[in-house]
Amino acid sequence: MESPLELPWRSLYYPTMAEAEKSSRDESSERGSLQIYERPRGLKGLYYNPMTQVVLLGLVCFMCPGLFNALNGLGGAGQIDPTVSANANSALYATFAVGAFFSGSVNNKLGPKLSLLLGSAGYPLYIGSFLAINIHPNVGGFVIAAGAILGVCAGLLWTAQGSLMLSYPTESQKGLFIGIFWAIFNLGAVVGASVSLGKNFDSKASPHSHVNFLQHAQLGSLSQANSVDNGTYIGFLVLTLIGVVIPIFMADPTKIIRFDGTLVTTPRHPSWKSEIMGLWYTLRTDPYVLLLFPMFLASNWFYTWQFNEYNNAIFNIRARALNNLVYWFAQIIGSLSIGFVLDQKRLTRRFRAFTGWIILLVMVFVVHIWAYFYQIQYTRESLPPEHVKMDISDHGYAGRIMLYIVCGLLDAMWQTAVYWLMGAMSNDPAKLAYFTGFYKSLQSAGAAGAWRADAIQTPYMNMFISTWVLLAAGLVFSLPLVVMRVKNHTSSTDDHRDRNYSDYD
């Protein structure tokens, strides 16, 4: 029996109860001896509802990485000179790459709630460091150190998030849960971008506002019109501190009953030795995950070009804030739309996987062919630090903001599809923790390289071409995985759930 409080969520997913029962039977044909539990009712049922917990998980990421994204999306984290921000991001993703590789082990040892709490704590420190540099311009070292600390914390947060998000839903609900989480998470960036736009909308536009921005290269500008004020950073700081508190109020995942009546399988807590060996075991038993590594590597690489080489390079603070707002709003639409496609029950899972792959291929080439015609119009040398940047009233702005919207759609679709592919490979939370650890490790290694390349003034066109090539390569390498590894149903044999950790002790 289901509580009436849970029926609206169920009806969003299943048109009729008969279809719900059929889907549950199809998904659990191999469960046999697994016990089916009655869902709790009333407020307790609402609290222990898997969807409620995913919403709370989304709120943590709304307040912390969501606002981090809003700040980074301004280009240079809202600073006039993006060099310190680029170096901080390089340090952040370097430590993220190392920490995330082992964070699946840490998550299984400490548990996802504690990992989430510790992981969220780095975000207020990082945002506070930019408030500090706004007040004391000579504390760039503190910003870079805060970035390095956040990298370690972010590895824990994202691994705990991935393990929970992919283990709460039933097999047929993974796309829906991923889409809902991603929408809430990106709503954080939308709110953050709205705050930034509201605080900076009255920033003075260029006195040459109706002259094409390419003609501004030789003109001077007031630099203070292109930086974020202290009030914006303080608002972000308060919100991230709220995000740190939310994991304390989340339910123990061992007490969550899925919509089909099965208990959420909790990660095992074996010895450190067995957990480290488990990383190797995961690669050895499921080597197909290696085909996703190029997609992992590319998944944050493109942020550097989008945020610094495009948004920060050619727009003033008011236009950057508006661009940032529509970019993250587009992410909500992108994640929900691709999640809807990937969960269409009238189609086989393999067909949905191919459909998602084709959508990504089309999006990658549409975005980058379009962007190429803008990128060839400017270089680092043609845009000195004091140039007059494009305002929202300038000629040509409409086309450029439309491109940024499509960039946001592509980002959300790419990230959601990667999570969906990992979820299609396994239903085992411990194994999913390793997968997400690999994902975040390689994602961060790519981001560290991209941000460092920006800090050392790599030509804009080189950054753009590398972004395009990596995304295309990610799709090429993932195609054999879609063909050979994605099945219409994931069995326990596919998961290798019979592994024995004691063999490593």
C-alpha cells in the first residue's frame, strides 16, 4: 500500500497503477527472495519518500555548487582580472581530481550523509575568499588555497551525491530522478545569477554602448563597472552556509524504501584495503567504463571557454550577469528534457541510449559551428584588460546571448546523459560510488588543465578548438559502450554483486 501523499509523485511517472505494477514486476523479476516493505504513511512517509530525499540532496547542491557555478559563470568569479580566479580553479580541480578518485572509498567508509556534510563545508570558504580579495586585493594566495581546499571537499560532496541519486530510484526512474536533481541544483545557479544581476544591473554601461564591441579594443573603460560588489559575495556566502546545514536533516538512506517496496541498498563499509582494491576491481570487472573516460574528461573542460573566453572576454558585468542567468535557466530545461527522453518507457533502454547519443552529437556541432563564427572575430590581443565590453543594448548582443543559452542546454544534457549511462551500467550503490568517483576525478583533471591553460594566456582559438575536439572524442569513444554494454535491463550478473571484499583483507 502507498500513502496518498506519495501518489502524486507516482502519477507523474506512471499513467496507471497497472503500468506501475507491471514496471515493478519487470524491474524486479530477479529479486525472488527480496522482501517487499510497506511504505510509511503521513508525514513520516513524506520524509522518508525517496523523492523527498533527492529534493533535499538537490537543495544542498542548490546552495553550494549551484552558487559556485553562478559565481564562476560570471567569468573570473566576478573579478576584473580573471587570473587569480583561473589559478584558484586550477588548484581546485587539481585537488578535486586526486580526491575524487578515492572519494568513493571515503564515501563508503564514512557514509553519504557525513561525506555530504564535510563536502559542502568547502564552498563558504571559497566564496568568502573572493569577498576577502574584494576588500584586500593582495590576498590572492588565500583565494588559491581556498580553491585547493574546496577541491578536496567537492570530491566528497559529488561522490556522495552521485551514489545517493542513483540508488534511491528504481531502475526505470533514474532519468526522472537525475533530471529533478539537476533542475534543483541548477536553480541554485539561477537564483545566484538573479542576485548578481539585481545587484549589478545599475552598473554603468559603456559611454560607447551602441558601438560594436570589436571597435572598443582601443578605447578605455572604467574597470570598476566590470566587477562584482561586496553585497553579492555576502549574499552568496550566507546561502552556502545554509547549504552546509541541510545534510544534518536528511534521512539515513538505510531507512528509505523505494517506490517498488524494496529497501535502498546501502554502500558496504569494508576495510580501507578492500576499498582501495575495489577501485581496481571495478575497472577489472567492468572495463567498459573506460570508454566513458573521454566523456568524463570533457565534461568540465568547456566551462573555461564559455565562462572566461566568451562571457568574461566580451561582455560587461551587467551583460555577463544576464548571460549567466539565462545559461543556468537553460540548464534546468536541458536536464529535464534529456531526462524525459531517456526515461520513455514506450522505447527500449537501448533505443533511448542511442537517441540520447544522437541528441548530444547534434548539440555539440550546432553549438560549436555557431560559436566558431564569433570566436574568429577576436583574440586575447585584440581585447586588452581595459577594453570596453559589450552591453545588453549593443548591436549583436541578441545572437550572442542565444548562443550562451544553447551552451547551457548542451552542458545539462551532457552531464545528465553521463549519469544516466553510469546508472544504466549498474544498480549497485557501492559500484556507482566508484563510477562517480572516476567521473569526478577525470572531470576535474580536465578542468584543472583547462583553467591552467587560461591562466597562462593560451590563445582563445586554441581553447575553443580543444573544447570542440574533446566533446566530439567523448561521443566517439562512448558509442561502443552504448552498443555493447547498455542493455534493456541490468542484472545482478552485470553488476558482479557476488564480489567478496574479504578476498582483499
